[in-house]
Amino acid sequence: MSILRSKYYDHPDGEDAFGKIVATNKYALAAGLAWSTVDVLTLTKPKGYLPTLGRFAYNTGPLMGMATAFTLTTLAATNARGKDDKINYLLGGFAAGGVFGAWKHNHVAGLCAGLFLG
């Protein structure tokens, strides 16, 4: 099976960390590239290749970090607690919200994102 075809629920929670990270980051990468394209073409309109690549990295990197934080926190909570329930996803959502708050330099935005994503 190809690594790019991995899905989040191919294995039970608490197993196959790398496959789950790849599965969540596929969607984060796609969303980040789509939003970065909209941002570059309509909002910021950077001049030159380097500023354009910088905008793509600014938008895509944190989304992939949020996906990774969610996945790793959910896996760690599942293994630490020994249970597979919704609290693990709540903790993962708050971890992703923490990355969002750090990205936006706003702890209230991080808390709200954690509540929304959890």
C-alpha cells in the first residue's frame, strides 16, 4: 500500500503514528496550498518568487503543524489513557488550537480554535 494512500482510520487509534500523520497532513497540505493560492492572487499580491514562496510557507506550515499536533496528541492520549474515546480528540483539538494561537500571536484565538476543533 502506498504511503500517500494511507487513511486516518486504517489502523486503530494509538497505532501507526506515521501513517496517521501522513493522512492528516495530506489534507492540511491541500488546504494550505489552496488558501495560499487565493492569498497570493487576491489578497497580498507579493512581488517576486521569494515573497510568494514565503506566503505559501506562512499559510501552509502552521496548518500542517496543527494537523501534526492533533494527530500526535490524540495518539499520546490514547496510549496514556488506554481508552479510545472522544476525550482524546478533545485534547488533540486543543493542541491544534494551541498551534493556531501561536501562529496568530493571540492566545484567545488559540483557545477558541481549541474549543472549535476539540
